[in-house]
Amino acid sequence: MEKSCYHSEVNYSSPSFVLNIEKKLPVNNSEAFTPGNSLSLIYDSAEGGNWKVNLKFPKWRGKDHFKEADELSFWIYINSETQLADLPEISLKQNASLSETLKLAEVVGNFKKQDWFQVRISLESFGLETSDRSQISEIQFSQSSESTGNHEMFIDQVELIDSKEITTVPEKIEIRSAKAYERHVELNWEKPDTDKVRYIKIYRSQNQGEFEAVGVQNTQHFSKYTDFTGEANQQYSYRISAVGNDYSESELSETVDVETRLMSDEDLLTMVQEASFNYYWDGAEEQSGLALENIPGRKNMIASGASGFGVMALIVGAERNFITRDQFIDRMEKILNFLEKAERFHGAYSHFIDGPTGKVEPFFGKKDNGADLVETSFLMQGLLTVRQYLSEDNAAEKKLRERITKIWEGVEWDWFVQENSSDYLTWHWSPDQQWVIDHQLIGWNETMITYFLAIASPTNGVDAEMYYSGWASQEKKAQNYRSNWGEGPEGAMYTNRTNYFGIPLEVGVGVGGPLFFTHYSYLGLDPNKMEDKYVNYFENNQDIVLINYRYSLENPGGYEGYGKNSWGLTASDGPTGYKAREAKPSQDDGTVAPTGAIASFPYTPEKSLDALKHFYRNYGSFLWGEYGFRDAFNLSEDWTTPIYMGLNQAPMTVMIENHRTGLLWKLFMQNKEVQEALENIKSQK
């Protein structure tokens, strides 16, 4: 997909010029220092003109733990008759300030054309205002002296590095396993010493031809690599090497051979389930075995709600033999050991938890330093599903069931009913600031499961009438909340009864909201059986998904890539950050999240399958990776996120399984407390 670098910005004034694609640097796919691609900087530095190119360090959710650095490093390939004096100037942007400008000609010295060479510059040379290198956000290349003619250079591996890093030649790394699918191959290896090994370099041979370098993998986040070859029924051979901090390479590994094959629809479903499952298995936080917020991202930051989704994905893994039942039991023992010791507030967990300490991680700010009832409800939904899955009559599973029950019964749902908002549950509580966030839970959104479990609790529950006084409240406060979210009166009374794209919507704010509203509460809670005086929630959720689908086909924003096989507006990462996207122009920026369509499998199986095949077979080269589908992409912006999100991977595994067998729905609904809550809510009609 990638034609230009999203994280670049090109500006020039004539008669100078920089070749660009919509003010971004083009990507060069034929020449690169590390396999993949490089940036193409083609410029004219004419008298009376000027130009500058900004390269922005990519940022993503949780990317705020900075490794100490004292040098800027990048690699250059001169592909023209450029002389030393023709090279541009360079500066850094730290916070909002631009550093001193250096001439590359004075830094580089002599160079050989049409050959890669490294440029290393001490950060002190730029005269930065502060020593906090984590605040460096951009590199600026700009016109230096005037010259005639067209200059072309490729730029690769732009990094801030520590000059004191270990620079020994790494030891050889062997491929532990290689598995071929329809159009990709997954390689695994033992985790190397990341202080000595910066990358693993992957070499591939097709049909017994010569080996070529096809990719590198950062050792900080992965001990695996996904090579999307794009072809079925092909033979491939692989070798890998370890790359040191100075880019020295180890010996190549032994060769492994695989062959891709055409896969049936059922095989493709299993493939997607297993890849997303591995986010919670291989990618789990080391101390707890629970889910990280996103990968790559903070390695110690557990997301409690995503962990609830994750344990349900682990059940699928055990049932489909991705892991054994004994492995599942061992992981649940590790998880419960952690949860029993982790910080809780009236039985509820925080949104984010630090893995090494079990303490709150206030990722969203100092006010969010206590309980998060919604994330806790996602976690409890998962644990109650696990409790039913652990049905064997043996000591190990019985003990795990008892431990889950104790955690579940320890949540004080009724504590989260404030005196001055007694009709509602409140989302957050802080141990030192109490109700400072003061956000009441009002449907329609992802919090139905929170009210449902609060009603279901056998120890600290709330009355079933709160379903209508809180979740489906008719009060002015609730109406205003819904009107603000929906940007209009539709759905303000909880009921909607408006027709969108030919589909009548009974319940929902505005056009029904992002698709995750139809996923998160219903990973375990069976929407077929969830009814109130307004609607059956399987039918209502199905309508919301169809509205989302038809909106994407109509595509009022004219975004590239939308269509019958490419849809799914939901909460995800995006070019400008995390956002809840939905089927209306004001909340649509052209970003599609694969989980939107794929986690909707129970509601739209044919349409979801078509999207899955399209995402994999046509977009897999940029969208498919180590844990399946990356979180989101935007073809209009030529952008794909580098991350996988804990909240979005498991719903694909779980909802595909609910479509195939109904497994997670069956397990969750078997809980006695769940059955009683269902009846109690129905009795309020």
C-alpha cells in the first residue's frame, strides 16, 4: 500500500523543488539499507528558492518509554551526481523549538555514490535546549547552498541511539519453527539478548532460488516474524541472522523449508482466530500472563478490560488445540495469582495495572488512579466464562473455580451508586479524589455488561430496576448525554426508531454508535437471549452493523478503499490517534479497523467473511502481521498502524467462535447468577 511516508512533510518555494506525493516524501521500494523500503528525497536547490522536509518520529499509544540516546543515526544512499556541497542541512525539533542547523557536508566527509553509508551526529552538536531527548519529535532536512541539477538520495533507519551500546558481533540465532499458511509464513525464534541484538534479519528463497533479505524484526517487541508472500502453493526456504547495534551480522541460521497452500473458508477463520489468540498467549505481560494495552507499546502496562476479553480468547485456544487444556490451566493459575494480589478498590480493578507491582498505572492522568467499573465488568465477563469452562471434577479446576468466585463476589458494584446520582452506576472512583471524574453510565454504549453484572452480583448487587433508571434512563440528564454523543435528538430517549440507509433502528444513540458497542458487552452475554421492553439485542445489534456496512458502501466522505468488502467503523488507532469512529461524516476520517467487520461475524457472517478475505488476500502485505490484522488502516492517508490492540484482537477470536459454535455465549450464560439477572431484567418490563 505504502506510496508515501505518512510521517513526513514537504515544503518548497520555487524555483527550488522537492518531489512529493501530496506534500509527503515518496517511498522507494527498490533500494533500502534494511530490507523493506527507504525514503526518496529528490530535490533541486535553486538560487532564489528554498525547501525543507520534516521527518516526524512516529508516535503510537503507549510509546512513551524512551531509551537513552546521545546520537542521531541514519543511512544515506546517493543516487545522483551529487557533490558534498550539494547535501542538505539538518536540524532537530525538540518540543516546539528548532535546534541549531548543521551542514551535512561538514558531518559526512567523503562518500561513495550508490552505496549505503551511515551518518552519526552527536545530539549535543545541535545545541538542544534541554537534555530530555525523549522530546525530540522531528528531523528537518533543508536546502543548503544553491546548486544546479537534480539530486536524489535515499534515507533509511533514522534512529536516536546510544553510542555506548554493546557492539559485539551477535551469536547465531536458529529458527525455532516455521509455519506456512495461504499467503504468509510465520517464523519463530528464541528471544535473543536485546542489549546485544537490535534486529533479526530474515532471508528468503523461493523455489530453491537464491536467498534475498526480505525483512528485519525489532527484538524489543517480537520473537517472531510474519512474511506475507502473497502467493499460495509456493515453496519457500528461510534463514535468519542476528543484527548487532552496529549492524554487524551473525552467521546465518540453518535453512527451514515450507510451502504455502490454498485455504478453505474454515481454515481462514481458524487462522485469524489463532493469530489474534497469540496476542494474549505469546504477547502477554510477563509477570501476570494478562493482556497488554497494545503491542508494540508499554511492556508492563496491563489493560484489565482487554484481559477479560483475552481469557475468553484463551478458551478458544484450548478448544481449538492452539494450546492444551493443561497449558490453559497453568496460565489461569498465573493470572489468578496476580489478580488476587493486584490493587483493588472496593473490589474493582483499575483500567491499567503495572505488571511488576500490581499497582494502578494512571495512564489517562492523575484523576484516573483508582477503580474503573466498566473495565472491571469486561474482566468479570471473561472470568465468569472461564469459571464455566473449568468444569472438570478435579482438584485443580475446582480450586480455580473457587478463586474466580471469590474475585467476582468481591466486587462492590453497589458502592458505585453515588447518593447524588442514585439512579446510575458511576464509572470511576479515586482513593484520594473520590468521584472526581463523575461519569455516570448511560446507555446506549458498551456498558450494558456493567449494569448486567451489577444486577447479577450475589453479594454486592444493585436492584434490577436500575437497568431502566440508569442504563435506559428517561431522565433529562440521560437525554442530554445521548444527544451530545449522537449530535442530535435521535436516540436521546434510549429508543431511536429512525430509519438509516433503509434500516429502522429501534435502540441506539444517533446512527447506533461505533461497532464495538455491539461487541464488547456481547462476547459472553448472548444477545439472542438479551431482551428488554424495547428490543431483542441480537436483532438490534445486527441492524447497527448493517447501518455501518451500508454507510461504508455509500461512502459520503469519498474515502479510498471503502466498499462491500472493506468496512468496519469502530474504536481504533488512527492517523491522528485513538478515536471511536462511526457511520456518520463527523465521526469518519477514512480509517477502517478490521475488528469492526470481523468481530461482527455473528450478525453478518457472509459480509464479515468477505471482508476477512479481502483484508487478508488483498491488503495482507501491509495489514497482516505477527498477531493477525493490525489495528487499523487509512488508504486515503496512505497509513497503517504499527500496533495491535488488546481491546480489538480478542473480539475477532471470540466472535468468530460464537458464530461457529456459540461456545463463549453458552459458557457465560450457564452461570446461575447470569440466568437470574436475565430473568430479573425481563421482570421489569
